[in-house]
Amino acid sequence: MDVIETGLAGVMRVVPKRFGDARGWFSETFRADALARAGIACAFVQDNQSFSAPEGTIRGLHFQVAPQPQAKLVRVLAGAILDVAVDLRRDSATYGRHVAVRLDAEGGEQLFIPHGFAHGFCTLTPDTMVAYKVDAYYSPAHDRALAWDDPEVGIAWPVPPGAAILSDKDRAAPRLADLGPVF
């Protein structure tokens, strides 16, 4: 598997190799030793999966604060997404900046998001299924969100604001300027 740095320190694209023949293909989608050699040494403890029926569904931008921050390893099982990580580390030179990567089931590429980042995605196709590993259990007391459409962050979502399909939680999330120090 190849691990490729993005424009934000710690956020990495993970590209598992596929071995194909007339039957289809095989791939190791998770291998702790290979990821550790690339600097990703998380002990993942929970697998999550989401299904979004309509194209244009935005989930996020979510994160958990200490003592339960979550690193994530995200992949698409069906369909395609624009996957986004936003740096929330106050002492980082890239605070408030984001990286956006297209992930799809066909390519099998993954995105690793370390502690200190908000994460979200927009579905690019109908019937999209996303799976991700996390290194801390979900904790409602530590769960937070950042406004998906914050102009200070400036994410170019592939859906017009009025057409985005959002949860009530995501619609009411605060902007970066209103978050205060979270990491």
C-alpha cells in the first residue's frame, strides 16, 4: 500500500494495491504494520459505516475533543465522496485550512485524518456507503461540529448551499471563529 502526504501535516492518502484477474480483484484494505511504517500507528477500536441515499448529502464537519479525540481512516464501499479534513490545531501553521480528496469505491483510495482535525464529506453519487475506523470510541460528551459552509474555511463543496442535504446538528454547527480552542 502507498501512503501519500497531502497539503496538511498528518492527513494522508492511503492507496491499497489491488491484485486482479478474470474473477475481479483482491486488496488488503487495512494493514497495521504497513501504516505504522508510514507514521500511522493508531490502535483502531471501532468501525463505523454510513449510507446516504441521495447525492449531495453532507455529513460533517465532525470531531471529538480531549480526552476522546478520534483519528479516522475513511474509505468508500459504494459510490463516491468528496472527503474533507480541516485543521483545528490552534498552534498549527495550517490552522483553519482544509484538504479535500475524492474517494470512490472503484479506486479504493482511503484518507487518514489524525487527531486535531474536523472531518466531513459530501456524496457525489446516489446510494453511497462509507466505512471508517476510529481510534477512540464515540463519546456524545466530546462530540463537536464545525459549520460545513464556513466562509473562513472556504471548502468548495460540489453542491450548492441550498441543495445540500444536512442533519439538524450539521446545519446548526458553529463557525471556526466561534469554536474557541478545541485542540
